[in-house]
Amino acid sequence: MASSSPDQSADALPPANANHFVSWSKSQVMEADFDLLVFCPVPLTRNQLLVDFSAAFDRQPHPDPQLEQAIEKIWELRVAAQPSLFNGTKFRYGGFREIRNADGKAPVIVSLCLGLTDYRTFVGSNLSSSWQDFLVPTKDDAERCKHTSSPLGNAAIVETADHQIVVLQRSADVGEYPGTLVFPGGHPEPEEAGILSHSESDKPTKAELEKRIAEEMFEGITREVVEETGIPSSALSDPVFIGCSRRKQNVRPAAFFYLKSSLTSDQVLHSYQHAEHFYESTALYTVTPDALIEDAKRMPGCHQGGAALYQLMREEGLKQST
């Protein structure tokens, strides 16, 4: 493991349940530290990933007032201990819908159901030691998580010109899982799409706004890769969407994208020395695709799911090439 460190006609369906696309066995998924929420056998391009943006997908307050009041207290304590943390508006994952061809064959378009939340509420609900108290005991995925913040993160599987995968080791001064291995990423940003709240934007139509958000899903992950690895955008392919994973610990969801780089592993390691957000990590590694699943065991659950999505994408590609 090399490393570097800085000095068509379609019908919309209701929101789908977790693991709908998964080709893994149920026992494999149940034993893992993640759930695969969305898996696209063939990665989706920009015009194949849609967004349904609505306040209906915002978090619903918990009926227990003590849990609600604890959110602000937990945030204040976290900021006091870690002053680098700051609040910000995020997109909230509220499920997804498949859009099928009229003939009922495999879905070719996915629509992500997104609301709004913020990082403060995430820290006070999902990252709370009482996070399980925010869950509703039901198998319905959206209903189960309706009281959690569940901001949608993003992460990239970046493959170099010599077929290595880029991973980072997180620094100690981050909000989640300091010191662990992760893929480059962060969050798609509502502000980048001109959204401050459901009522405060520059008043585009709903269709225009959702198009902006879908575009931010792709632009945002490219931005995160450039900032965190130093790889120039000119050396990256256009991202494709491969699915969403969620770690079982505190039900944290993330969208995963696949990008190819025209740089070799050595060139990526050199680019990392000039990464704008190098302070978020302490080292960059490149690993072989075959070694990724083993290395992913050192990642948070949602990123383990990202590695699984990548492996499933590779398997599908092999099937189609034979």
C-alpha cells in the first residue's frame, strides 16, 4: 500500500426499502457494518440521477422533549471540546424512488428523496450516545429514521491510471471517526445549489431547483476529491453514481461515486502534497482493487459499504464483458 502524507417513458414507484438492489446474500449484508440502500448495477450518469426535494423529507421532531432538548446541549459540549466544528445546512436523505421503463425491466433512473437538516442536529441525534432512542421500531426505512438528522454524505472511489484506489487517513481534528481510513468525500452542499432553507432560495421553479441539486451531487463530489487529494479536476473523469450505503452505527448515509483519474499512483501521491484541505487527513494511500475489501475493514461502516458497491460494480462489469 503506497502512501503519502503532507509536510425515456417511465413510471415512478414509491420510495424503496433498504437492500432493494443488493445482489449479495442476505447473510453477508446482515453481518456487515453497513446497509446498502441503493445499488445501481450499471452506474448512473448525470441525467440518470434525479432529485425529489421537499420539506416532506425533513427530519420530524421526536415526541420525547428530553431527546429534543438534548440536541442543543450535545452540540454545545462538542463545540466546547472541539472548537473547529461548525454548523451548516445539509441535505437530508429521505429514501429513493426507482423509475422503471414501461416494460418493467431493471431501473435506469433513480430519484433521491432529499430534505434539509444541519450538522448541529446530526451531532445531537445520529452521533448522540442515545442515537438508537431516535429510531422508530419498524421495518419501513423512512419511518424508522424519521427522527434522525441523517445528512447525506458523499464519497468517491477514485481509480488511478495504473488501477489503484485512493484512500485517505482522517486527521484527529474531524467530527467523525478520527484516524480511520476513508474515501475522499464530504457532503453535497445546499448553499452551492442556492438553498438556505425551503423558503429562502433565489426562487427557481421546483424543477429548476431539483436540477441544480442533482448537478451539485456530481459537482460536489468532484470538488471534494480535488480539495482533499490535490488531483486537478482536469485529471478526473465525470463522476458516475454507484449507490448509497449507510453504516449501521448511528444510521449515517452516504452517496458513492466512481471517478477515473488520468494520473498514476505516484502522480496522485505527489498531488496530495498540494491538497487544499490536507488538514482533514494525515496520509493518502493507494491500494489495489482486490485488496480494497480487506482495507475497508478499517473504515467506518458507510465507507465499507462504498467498497462493497465498487466491488459489485466491478462484478457487473465483468458479467457484461463476457
